[in-house]
Amino acid sequence: FLLTLSLLIALTSAAGHGCCNRPPWLETFRRRSLLPVDIINLDSNDTSEFSADYGNIIKAAPSAVLHPSSPADIAELVRSAYNAPQPFKIAARGHGHSVRGQALAPGGVVVDMAALGDGGANDRINVRAAPDANSPPYVDAGGEQLWIDVLRETLKSGLAPRSWTDFLHLTVGGTLSNAGIGGQTYRFGPQIANVYELDVVTGKGEIMTCSREINSDLFYGALGGLGQFGVITRARIALERAPQRVRWLRLFYTDFGNFTRDQELLISMPAGGFDYVEGQALLGQKGVDNSSFFSSADVEKVAALAAQFDGLYMLEGGVYYDSSSSVDEKLEVLLKQLSFVPGLNFSNDVSYTDFLARVPELPDDGTLHPWLNLFLPKSRVRDFQIGVFKGIIKDTDPAALVLLYPMNKNKWDEGMSAAIPNEEVFYTVGLLRFATAENWKFLDGQNDEILRFCEEAGIEMKQYLPHYTTQEDWKKHFGDKWDRFAELKRKFDPKVLLSPGQHIFA
Ligand code: FAD
């Protein structure tokens, strides 16, 4: 193993671990793992980006960063930690788009997953369009790959994954560690339900391939497993034929009941209805922003309505089609069944790629993101609307995107680690608020109030992209799944090395 080791470690001095103040384990680690000393980098600029995440709320420097050139490098690092007299913590960092420090490793080692793809992003995305006569197509993608790159590569074969997040600058390993949800989840399940096989480096430093049939406990555990059981270095993801175009719709409602009824109707339809269903609550806003979707005349039309009503809801839909299909007729039939405000339905016609890649990557301008994402049982979504939208956050500065859309529980695989409510239809609500150093604590206080409100009102919600700091709260979060989750931790990461930023295990 000594010969194959090609690790690039950057030591940070950013958090008091400078050259004269390194933790003792780091010296031992360097000696024992025979790291090539000439590529040890003491420049703290190199590691500062590994000390924070998209949330910009939690900052914690690692002692070192690993830039692996292969999964074997990650395995070697984990084995070194596992065998060290003082085991150290390790966090895989995908694209760092967590908001509560989940991909940080304070004082430990962050694995810069992007380095795995440095040989050229597409070396680690391999499409099998026709594996054999009876098997569906799939793509093998490195855990470090961004979904936008997976899309570009699979489209070359006229194929694409079928379940997406709204934003594609996230890694395969990062979203599969949570669930990966979006407007196709109601039909195909979350991204974790669309995976055939994984390669995982466990917390003992073993490289294991797993699937529903082989090492199935690791497979089910790792999907939605918050990085607790291993580092996902490859995922085999289901593909389908990619449509050419999308009719992208936005329909407005002043009545919350009509809005959710229509969403639920659409997600109950088999193929032949919409292909994408999401929604937003426009709270206290003067209307919609003049994004590329709306013309300026549309913006004024919506603003006039928003001024009259104390809450406006926007159903967002998508209908896929190819140039040959008669999308207009299909839409006419579908729209007749819906109860949006007459005349307030807008549409755009875009390519499938433009539709999926509609949310751009924004530069980090120092904005803080105290985001809260929840899953709510359908039976309590109205109570949530009254208590939260019309109560707790009613008069708050509207610099927010409030997502609200339903999905079908039967499209989730309950054997996987992700925790969801116990109702056949449940909603996701995403309070995506943009804060400054001055007001983020206020907004975060509101988040706490919302969680308290749910608790007191007996709304059995689950946090999505969960953030808890006590094990009691984690036990509650996982509910019936907790014992299994803890058992898998003992099996695959017995020294509790991995993803310390989730604060699940001491
Ligand atoms: P990171 O933040 O780097 O890591 C997240 C966690 O996973 C950490 O605990 C980390 O240690 C672990 N991890 C990372 N890589 C691996 C790996 N290869 N193996 C094992 N563990 C690993 N989510 C949705 O579901 N739908 C959306 O539409 C959506 N949109 C978003 C839009 C924005 C702008 C942002 C900031 C987030 C969005 N998210 C969405 C949330 C996002 O899916 C999660 O935050 C996800 O974890 C981010 O992926 P990442 O690659 O940045 O992971």
C-alpha cells in the first residue's frame, strides 16, 4: 500500500493549527502514512474554503485537507485514522452546499471530493445505454460529480436520470446522502430511489460495492445516511430516454385550498399528466421577480393581484414533449381540471436542458442562509399554513423563496435511511431565506419558533437536510429507524470517524 499512496495534504493554520500548533495525531499520521512531504502545503488559503459552507453560518477549520486522486487514497486515509492511537475525524466534502456545517471536520481531515474528478470530469461518468437486452440503461458516476455534468454526459446518448434536484451544482454523493428531491419526486421517488449500486469507502477503510442484493445493509444505510457509514465514490443511477423540450408553467392561486388540491390532483395522475410539479408561497411579496420566466407585463399583472390578496401561491409545472407530440392539446385538457385564477397562467417553452439547469450557481457574496426544510404530512399542511405563513413569518422581510409541494410516499423506499412522515402524501416546505450578519439570528429564531409550533401542534414533521445537535433529537428524527441506524454505524464506522459535522454520534 505504501507504493500506491498519492495523497495531497494541505495543513491549515487557519484555526490555530499552524505549523507550531498542529494536533499531535497529525504528526503521527504523517509519519506512518508516509505522505510525500514535498507536497504538504502550509498555505491556509488552500484550506479556508473547507472551513465553511453555503450556509455561511458555521465556520470550523480542519487540520488537513485530502485531495484524493482515487478512491484508494480515501480508503488509505480512513484506514490511517482507524488505526491511529488517536483516531481523527473525516468529512467528505462534495460541493459544500450544506447550510449547517455538515461537511466540515473541525480539527480533522476534510476530503476534497472534487479532486477525484480532476483527471477530467467525464472520466468518471460512464453511460451504459444498452447494457444488455433485458437491462435498463444506467450511468456510473463518481460520488464527486456534479449533477449538471451527469446531465451533460448522459444527454450525449439521448438519456438522462429521471429524478432531479432544482439546482444541479450539487454532487452525486452529497444529494444521495440526503435524498435528492424536486418536481419529479412524486413520480419517480427521490434520487436515492433511483440508484442500482454504490461503491463506498466504509469507516474501516474498506472499499465495498453494494446494491439491493449485495451488501444490502450498506446500500440501504448509505442512501439518505448523511455520510455516516462511508464515502460514496461511485453510484450507478437509472436512466431514461430524455425528452427534447418542456412546456414550463406557472399558475397563480389566491386560495390555498385550491392550490394544494390542484397539486395533489396532479401528483395523483399517472404518466400523461404533468411531468414536474412544484409550488411556491409568495408571502408578503409584491409579486414575482422579473426573472427570465416572466415578461414585464406579466410581472405587473401578478403584482396587481398580490396587492389585493394577503397571500399568493404559485403552482409550477412542467410537461415534457418531443417536437412530434401535441403538447397544446394535452395541456388544454389538463388545465381545464385546475382552479388557478383565470388568466393567471403563464408558460414558457424551453429545451429539457435549460429547464433542468434553470437555477444558476451564484457567487458567494457573503450572504448567510439560515434555511429550514421540512416534510409535513398532508393532513397538517393547512395548519402549517395558518400557523407559519399567516402567523410566525407573516410580516418578515420577504427576501425568501418559500417552496411547497407534495410527493407520494410509495415512491420512497422506506428501507433507506432518509426519514419521512408517516402519511401517503406529504409536502416539502423549504424556507429559503437570505440573511445578513445582522438579521440571521432573528430569522433563525423564527426557525426555532416554527419547530416549536409543529411540536406543540402535534404536526409530525421531519426535517429534510436535518440539523440537530443532541442525540435525543436525532433519535426522535429517525424514530423507528434509529436502532437500525445506530447498528449500522457500529458495523461500518465503529470508531465514529465519518461526517462529524452532522453531530449524530459523539
Ligand atoms: P456537501 O454539503 O459537500 O455534503 C453534505 C453531506 O454529505 C456532508 O455530511 C458530507 O460529509 C456528506 N457527503 C458529501 N459527499 C459525500 C460522499 N460522496 N459520500 C458520503 N457522504 C458525502 N436538495 C434537494 O434535495 N433538492 C434541491 O432542489 C436542492 N436544491 C439546493 C439548492 C441550493 C442552492 C443549495 C445550497 C442546496 C440545495 N439542496 C437541495 C440541498 C443539497 O442537496 C444538500 O445540501 C447536499 O448535501 C449538497 O450536496 P453537496 O455536494 O454540496 O454536499
